[in-house]
Amino acid sequence: MQLHWANGTRRPASARHAERDAVERENLEMKMQRLLSILACCALLMCLLPTAALADGDENALRKLINGMNEGETLKLSENYSANIWSIVYVRKNIIIDLNGHSLTNLQLRVGQDAKVTSFQLINSSATPSVVSIKDPNVSQSCIQVSRTGMSSGEVTDVQIGSGLIGADSSVRLEARYIGVEMLQGGKVTLNGVTVQAQNGVTLGYQGVDSALTLTNTHIISSVANPYDATHGISSIPPLIIRLSGKNTVTSVGVSALNRYGISCSKNLTIIGPGTLDVTSGDTTSDSSHGIVGGGIEINGGATVTATGGTVGVSNGGSFGFNSMADPIVITNATVTAIGGTKGVSYGMRTMGLTLTDCSLIARTLATTGTRGSLQFEPRAFTYTNGYRWRSSTSAAYNNGVSIPYELSTSETYLEVFPGGSTLTFAHNDAYDLPAGQLGDSVKAIDVSGGASGGTPGYVYSLGADAPAWLNITTAGVITGTRSGKPHDDTTAYVYVQDNASPTPFRARMTIRVGATLAVPPKTGDEFPLGWAWLALGAATLAGACWLIARKHGRTSAR
């Protein structure tokens, strides 16, 4: 169709082109407006969606991945996984989940349950820490729960959590209101470079087989989610063995209305080195807060363990570093520090008996009033193998092989016990006694080193403060001196020997007799050359007189 002007003439081509361009521009503007509206709606929708839904996989995606694994395989995560509401992800195979620097949120890994799982590993091969957390405030569940259902007698589940990097610290963090790791019927748990924060950090069995916990550079924090529930850093009803490597801590935060324990085990608790473990119980308004509690406690293998009781809210409540009132505490080749809390009945260590072998123990209380002491043991059963020495707050000197008092009570707030090997002794011999002498006499050298024996070689000798000032002794044990000063009667003096034991040397002493020092007697005439001179002078005078007389008589005769 051709366009014409009103007078019938044809329109110019330029006009036709301009009109067409205008229509196209209008259409383009309408399309752009529609596109911008769509984009704005999408942006609004994205703002309304949870952020996690954009960045994380959900529980169903993780379940699908785990269910698709074969026995012994490793699942290496490439993204975070989370759920808006707490959900369970079952692990029914012996597999390894590598968090690879990613995290799980509101997803409980439930291992075993109705399947036989003997080995499960949750590791992090990345240098980026991973977090497994239950953040839903409406549930009291654990991050990892393990059941032995379906397993035969004697079989246990071996759970390993932590770093795939040697020496990594805090590679995995477990966070929950209630429990970090929960072994329903006991088993083996290894935590390597793990931080756990929950009301009950690690629970190792309400029943079932004995449990074993290996800690390597692991930190357990007992927090308070429900103040009316007891809190434990580590707990077990069956017997428990804890093996230590690196530096490990069990600490507490918040204030509870019920009892608090750093570590509690209803039956025998064994702690094996060579690593360190520092346990601090938390504060409570109730009547009990102990560092380590056991039906019997053994510490060995070069472990270094410190346990401190928390603050209690009841005047007669107990706050002990260690508490074992069913069986004795046995410490062998270990270094142990036991500290009672600041309030209540406070003892560093309270036990049914104490056996120490080649170890060091410091027991003290932080309380300044009330019933308190460093050590209380019932019955009066204390044994130290291979010799020991000790000192307390009222006995500053080291007591070598002397029995420790039955109860170091209110007057004894500090006690140290150190190993001694064979007991250092210093035997007296009559040859070591000094005979009487006069002022100015020199003492013949006396070697007393033959009286020392035992302890650690490298003896050093010294005299007590009661020895006469003129008496000396070499570090090798040779006594010398020249009597001076004032005369004195027979007396005694202490001679000490110190060995080369570490960290603190032994010291033993013996008593020697020091004979009287006599004054110089008065001198007689025979003892003075001047008397002889006077005698000679008298004789010469007499001879002279005789000569003069004889001469005089001779002259008279001559006449």
C-alpha cells in the first residue's frame, strides 16, 4: 500500500522512515519496562528467601549423597548444608565425611541407629575450620549421636572427629545447646583439633561397654543452656579411659542451678599421658562443683593433669579438685595439681586412699574460710613407692620419707609431694666428732662425706646455723677450723647434705659433737726465759762479790 498526502500526492520516504523508527522505539521501551519489572520482582523474591537456601544444600541433598556412598568411601563436601528446622541425617555405613572447610547447620549426624557401623570419621582436610552446629532453640539434641544397635557383644563404634591435617588446632567446631558428641552405649571417640561447646560436651555411655576417649589439642567448653540440668564437660557411666596428646582443656562458662563437673565417671576413670589436661569446673548456685570425679581415679603415662573446683552457692557445698570416695586415687609417673574452690567445703583432693609412685602432686585450696584443706583421705591409706618428700603450708621444710599427716585440714592449705628415688640418709660416725681443745688450736681435717648415701649423686655439704663461727666445711664435706672467740662447753652442730634430685633436691642432716673450747691456762716461772735471766744475773752478781772479797783479803795478807 502506498501512502499519500491529503491532496493525493505521495508521502516522502523520509517521513515514512521517521514514523517507523518512532514505532520501533516505543516498542523497545515497552519491552525494556517489562524486563525491568520482571527483574525487580525476582530481586524482591530473592530478598524474601532465606540466605541459606541460596548458598547451602539442604538435608535431603546431604542424605542423598550419604546414601549413595559405598562402604569405606570418603564423601568430600563442596558446599555447606543446612536446615531451617533441626533434622536428622542417618549414617548407616562405615564411611568418612570430609567437611573440607564447609559446615553443617541444624543437621544431626545419627550414626548406627538400626545399622551396624563400626567406624565413622568426620574430618576436615582443609585449613579452613568447619562448624557442625544445632542452632534450633526448640530442641535439646546432640551434633553427633552414635548407637550400637545391631552390633554383637564386644563390638564398639570407633568415631573419629577432627583434623585430617597433622597438628591442626580447632579444625572442627561442634556447637549445641545440649550435647556435642553422644555415645548412647559407649564406644571409642577420638577428637583431634576439635572445639566442643555444649551443656554436656562429650557423653560416653549411659550403659553398655567401657568407653575410650582420645584427646589431641582439643578444647571442651561446658556452657549452660538449661540452668536446671547438671552440666558435664565429659561424662560416662561405664568405666572410661582418656588418652592425652598435646594440650587439652575442659572449661565452663555461665552459672548453673544444679551440680557441675568438669569430668565425671561413675566407675573407674583412667587418664593416660603423655599430653596435658587442664580441667575447670563451673560456678553453680547449688551445692557441688568438682573438677574431676570418679569411682576410682588412675593417672599415669607421663600425663600432666590439673583439676580445679568451681564456686558453689551453698556454705556447706563441696568444691574439690579431685573427688574419689569409692576407691583410691593412684598416680604413677605423672604430674598432678588439685585445687579446691573459693567457697564451701573446699579440698584440693578428697579420696578414699592415695597411692603415689614416681610422681609429683600439688594439692591446695583457694578458700580462706570455712572447712578447707589441701588433702583429705579416708581411710588413712597413703602409699608412696620409691621414696618421696613433701612440704605443706605449716611445714615449710621438705620432709624426706616422713609420713604425711592423715588429714591436712584447716591449718594445711597447701601440700607438695615429690618423688625421691632411694631415700637420702646421713649417718653419724664417732670419728666425725671434734675433741675438746684450747683457744688457738687448729682442728684436724675431718671428712664426713662417708656418712651420706641414697638419693641422687652429686652431694653438697653445709653446716647448720648452730655451728660455732670458727668451724668450716667444704662443699665436698671436709670440716676444718681454728678455735677462736670465747671458751665454751661441749656442744653439738648440724651438718647437712643435699643431693642432686630434680626438680627440688633432697636434704638430710646429722648431728656431730663439738668438744669444749678451753681457755689458755696461766703461765709458770719455768715457762718464761726472763726468770732464767734473773737467775743468771743473780749468780753473776754473787760471783763478782766473791771475787772482790777474795781480792781484798789477798791484799791484806801481803802486808
